[in-house]
Amino acid sequence: MKLIIHGGFFSESSTNHETKIAKQQSLERIVKNSYEFLKTHSALETVVFAVSLLEDDELFNAGLGSQIQSDGKIRMSAALMDGSTQKMSGVINIEEVKNPIQVAEVLFNYDDRVLGGSGATTFARQNGFEKCSTEIPQRRAEYEAKRKASGTGTVGCVALDKNGKLAVATSTGGKGFEIPGRISDSATVAGNYANKFCGVSLTGVGEDIVSNATAAKIVTRVTDGFSLQDAFTKTFNELKPYDGFAGAIAIDNKGNMFHQDSHPSMVYASFDGENFEVFQ
């Protein structure tokens, strides 16, 4: 069993040293709690569990603590994918829901599995997700001061369970001050993708990630016989012509874990029951 999570980039809110340490401590707690959960649950259930914990932590830009858009509202996106069935579900620009990834989980069993805007929010209400403000004072202060965030905040998890099955989940609170209606990579196969060979979750600038189809490329290359590291190297090299800003975490079906960022400072943590690693 293997588990790896990410929490965006340290640059996401001009992070100071104290916040950096706090994020590292949160990542350690979340990855270890999620690994305990993985012992008795599937990879699919575990990635939802882990991303929900990340969404509940105000330190990260997803769920609570999401960025505020240019019209003063918060809209979030999240997606879930099962490597065994290759089914993906997601919500785009959902509003006032504490855990968008859990709405994506409910959608997983529907024929219409990706919903956006008011349709996603209405679906959430109809399925028992209460109206919940995800705004925190820090985000409001940033918005009122028009101090634009760097737009590199997302959370994600990839898990390999005891049955050798892979799953991935990704959630974001947006880049901050974006045009209402803007769609990030998180609920697309560019930012969240898995099959039986590999699972990948992305963070960074959504437009760069979509332009490169990053997650889908990495997974496809592993499927075609590339090693996980070689798949990352080739795909990240393809970001270079336009200085693409991205970070990714992955696990393959052999249990290999890998992470890479084009602009170092991605927040991540991994755990396999014995070995723990966190960004230092």
C-alpha cells in the first residue's frame, strides 16, 4: 500500500516560515491518518478521505480557505477517478459546499458524472450537502486589498490499496481574482487521471497544465512502458517552451511513487507504512 498527497505550492499565499512549518505538520498528520484509513478501505475511498481532510484545513486552497474570485464569490472544483474502471466524476465551480470532493464521490454513481456551476451546487443541496461558507478572513483580506494570489493552490491524493488498485482525487479553490466561469485543470484529465497502471494529481497554473494535458500524458506514457520517472521527465520537458508552472504526484501499479515540480516549492508528503517523506 502506498499513499502520496500534495497541497499546492508554498508560494500560493506568500507563505512565511511559520505557515510553511504548519503546512508540513498538517501534511504529515493527514498522510499518516489516511494511510491508516487505507488499511481497511479501497484506494477510491481513501483518496476521498484524504482530500476531504485537506479541504477541511484552512492552510490549503481547497474547501475551507478557497480563493475569492473577481466578483467576490468562491467557486471550487474537484474530481475523482478510479484506475480500475477508469470512471471519473467531478464538480466545476461549485459554491458554498465544504467538501467538493465528496459531491464528486456521490456523482461517481450517476450517468452524468461531471457537473458545473449552479447545476453542481443544486445537485449538492439535493443530496444533503448543506450550504456552508468556505471563506476565511485571510482570503477576504487578500481580496479587499486586491493582492493577487499566484494561482498555484490545489490539493490532491493518489493511493494504491492492498488489492493493487489505484485511485486519484484532486480539489481546488481556484487561483484567486479569476474571471467568474474560469475552469481549472483539477476536474479535467489534464489535472486528475488514473488507470490500472498509474495515477496522477496535479497542482499549479491550470491553463499551463491543460495546455500540456499533463496528467493524461504521464499516465499514458507509463501505460505504454515508460518508467514513472521517464514519463515525468518527458512530460515536464514539454512544459518548458512556455515556462509551464506545474507540480505532480504519482504512484504506479508496481508501487513506485514519484513527484516533480517545474518551479520547486510544491508541498507534498508520502507514506508507505514505514517510510515517510515531506517537503522540507
